[in-house]
Amino acid sequence: MLADALEHLVRGLVSRPDEVRVADKDLRRGRILEVRVDPSDVGKVIGRQGRTATALRTVIKSLAGRERVQIDFVDVDRPRRGR
């Protein structure tokens, strides 16, 4: 339900809604919702100074209640750095 709600909200923000993907992963320390969008829409989802991303996190956390949920906005253009 949370992944569907987040996907619905993000689709309303972007110019390419068919490219929106939300992966729901259950881990020991809680759930992680990974949001992937078209690279041209990343700025729209993050917003100025991260305000849109913060608002999305607030809405989803309020829907989750006591369940621990983390939202990650994945940038597919940048390769992950090794440690």
C-alpha cells in the first residue's frame, strides 16, 4: 500500500510518469522504498533544497504509522562509489 501511494504521488510530479518505479524492500531494520525516475525528472522529485522529497517522506511516514519506513531516491545516472 505504501509503495503504491508513493508511486501515485511521484507520478503526479514528473513529466514521464511511465518511467516511475518504486521498489519495496523489507529489511531487519524496517522497510525501504526505492524511487527511480527518468533522469530528467530527478530535480522535480527532489525539489528546491529537498523540500519536495521531505514532503513525500512526511506523507508516507504518516501513512505508515508505527512501521519504520525509509525512502531513497535513487539517481541512476551516477554509479555508486565503492568504499
